[in-house]
Amino acid sequence: MENQLTHEASAFINFRDYKFQDSRSYGFRWVDIKHLRLSAESVGARELLAALIGHEQFRDDYAGGGVLAEGPRHGPY
């Protein structure tokens, strides 16, 4: 099945300098946003989920290795 999603952009937000009230450190907290565009064709929820899981951007190991086309899905976690 051809993937119907196109990766358009990414944004990374690191809370390293944010002072949390309930913690002495930032606790390695971050948000990684990936902007994906769905093709104009209408698809069901199952097809959309399959496209997301199958997309290369879903294979980011979040351990400094970046997106690996043949890597594990969503890291080893």
C-alpha cells in the first residue's frame, strides 16, 4: 500500500530551561511535533492509522538517532 501521508515540517520543544513548580529539574521533558498532510482522497480511520504507523517519520528512535527508514516503530520504548 502506498503511504498517503506527506511529511511537511517538524518542530521540537525542549523544556530544559523551564522551571517546573513540582520538580527540581526539567526531567528530560520535550514535545516533538510532526506535521503530516493527508492526500485529498477520503480514507477511513483504519487506513489513516495504518498510513501513520507505516510512515517513515513514525520511526524516530528519540535517542539521538533521528528518523531511520528501517528502524523500529516509535523507538524502543
